[in-house]
Amino acid sequence: MRTVRLGRTFDAVFIHDAICYMTDERQLRAAIATAAAHTRPGGVCLLAPDATREIFEPRPITAATTIRRRGAACATSCGPCRKPPAPPATRCTSRSSCAKPTARCARCTDQHTDGLFPRATWLHLLDECGFDATIKRSPTRTASAPKPSSGQAMKLYGELAEWWPLVSTRPTIVANAERYRQLLLAAAGDAPPREVLELGAGGGNNASHLKRFFALTLVDISPAMLAVSRALNPECAHVVGDMRTLRLGRTFDGVFVHDPSCT
């Protein structure tokens, strides 16, 4: 991303947390210059680093995950992450332990060094590269951050909803939705569901796969996300509502609540 030039421009350029691997200002400016070279006049550029120096919070080992597939098991953990006193970088360590039935347990440690720059540096470099930039803190909540109220949707699900398709990968969507379909069928037994209600349907990712098998009614608190879903799933019914208080006055063969119940 520091040197690539494709010879064309785009309506939008998006760099997710990969930009964190720019560990000094020279590298960061090069990546921003790449974004500028590929953003058409009047276009938009979204850069999404994990943190600026002002809001970075050191953390202990977190995000432990265990995956089992085809007789193999893999456990991973990430951390600790620390803010150094002087250089603009933070260091995270991830550890993996993997084992197969016919092999010994293999352990590996991977150390990541990420850039950690203050807001002023981001704004200065963006301005140098020709962007009219603003910084908005991610809607992702931390333990000390307040939860959204019943009438408050996070920015990703409101003013940034049109970006939702850009952060969703089709192979993952299909794999997850098919897993949910199989779970619904297994739970239903001999009476497979025909009419299904999805609460917290968001941008309609799951529905884009499930609509081939069920008649879907999709509910979400965010009108903007439902607008994304309507464009993707015009054959489905859409209802704006809060899953905590919604009453549709009818019943369904199956009700599906995905990860929005975690919020």
C-alpha cells in the first residue's frame, strides 16, 4: 500500500487496520499518499486504525480463541499490548498452539509492531496529501463506554450504513448463514420452518442467503441498515423496530436472532 499505483481512481478508498503496520511517519505518509492517488476528486477515503496515541489502552492477554476442524485443534491468544514511552509504535504478541491427532503439539509466537500516532500527526499527513480530514472515534464499545440506548444506533449502523457492504465478505456470510440454516432445520425436526422472523437483521447479509429457503421478515432498529437490506433483499418484508419491545401481532415457524443480541 505504500508504493502501489493502479493508474486509476475510485469513488472510495478504504484502509482497515492494516494501516497500523505503518510504524513511522514516513511509512504512514506513503500509505496515505497511495490512498490520495486513488481517490477521485470529490471521493471519500476511510482510514480505520485501531487507535490514536491519545486513546490507546494497554491490555493484557485477550481474545483467546479455540478452533476445531477436521480433527485438528488450534488455540490462539493476543496480547499483551503496550504503549512505549517514546517511539510511535505499540507491540502486540499473539500465540498459537496447534495439534493434530498424528502430530505433536506445535507452538508458535508471533510479534506484531503497530504504528501509534497522535491525532495531530494523522491530520497533518492527511492535509499534506490533499485530504480535508476529520477524525471520528469508532463506535466500538469498551468496558468503560456506555451502551447505546434503545433509540440510539451506533454510527456504523446509522450514518455509515451505506459502507456496510464494504466490510462484509461474501464467503464468510454464506458459510455463517448456511450454518444458521442447518441449526434452524435441526431444531425444527420433522416440521421444517417456512416463515422465519430475523431480529436484528442489519444490512441483510444472512437474509441474502437464507431467503432462498425461507419466507423472511427482517427487523432492525436502524432504518439506514434496513435500507441497505431492502436493496439487497427486495423480496423480503422489512420492519423497523426494537427487538426488546417489538410486537408484530403474529407468529412464525422460526425466529432467528444473530449477534445483535450481544449488544
